[in-house]
Amino acid sequence: MTERFDHYYSETPKSKLKVKNVQLNMKSGHEYDFKSPSGVFSFGKVNRPTKVFVENIVLQGKSVLDLGCGYGMVGIVVKKENPFISLYMSDINKRAVDFAKRNALAYNIEPDIRVGHLYDPWEEMTFDDILFNPPMAAGKKIWMEAVKKAPEYLKGNGALHVVAYHNKGGERIKKTMKECFGHSKTLVKSGGVRVYKSVLPENHKRFQT
């Protein structure tokens, strides 16, 4: 791990805790407020790919994993917009998980939120949807692991949803998704931001050889 992304892709951020309020204004007219801590991705602002992502996610089912949840914006908004889902969230960053819990509580929702690297907290579990805004600063190895392992943690007909800047690693992510799933669709193009989606075959079994 290098210092350039230690500030958010680490278990325990070294930066002094500061908290800012951030507001997400949806095109639907819905507004959301969050507590955003230092040492966590997108401190004090709404990351543009995140906004594009939450406004354009089309879910496959009812069990949803927000992978690398940060302070919880994606998962919480998706849950509020789709109250029927069961929400699961995780992040390697303990400060992120703490604030994801605080932000969820502020919206009277109780997702299952855990600390851990990528899928480590979710052994033996599968989901209908995995939502992933990759920590590009953490390097190619991290997002590739997340994409390549996704089929193991999806139910049949489940989907991996990823947002990224197409010319800043997104094109490679889409190619890797296609290699792992057999296909990858670009659902949204918004400036340089893309939302990619790959759906697992319905007859997929996690532990088949």
C-alpha cells in the first residue's frame, strides 16, 4: 500500500478526523444529506460518478451489496429509493464504516454494515446486485479482484454494476467485466462517466467446478 491512497483505502486512516456535511440533489427532486469524514473517499463533496451512479442503477433483485461503501451514500440512497431491498454494505476503512452506520441511522434504515477488504466480510453469501464505485487510486489490482470475484458472490441472474470515468480506467474495467461475465453493457454515458453492468447467467452456481 502506498501513501498516495492510504488516506482512504486503509483500515485506519491517519488523518485527523474532520466532518463536513454534504448534500446530494437527485434529478428526481429528492435531496439527501450526509456526514462526510476526512480520511474517507470523496470527503466534503459529492463525487460526480457517484451522483451519476445512484441516479441510473437498475436493480436485478432484492439483496444489494454496496461494495466499498465509503460513508454510505450509494447504498443509503438506493435503499431509500427502493425500500423493498435488503441492503448490505462494507468497506476496508473503519472510519468509513462508522460513518456509514451513522448516516444510515439518520435515515432510519438498518443495513448490515461490515468492515473488511472487498468480499472478505461476505463469505458464503450471494447477492442479486453488487454496486461498485472502484477506488482507482488504490490501483488496478484492487478493482480487478473486485470484478473477477464478483460472479462468486452473485446469485443467478444477479448483476455487477460499476461506475467509472471511461478514459481513466473505465474502459479496462468494462473489458474485464466482459471477460468474466461473457458480456458487459454500458447503461449510461454522462460526459466522461460510464455506468457498466454485467449479468450472471441464471443457472450459475457459485461453487460449481
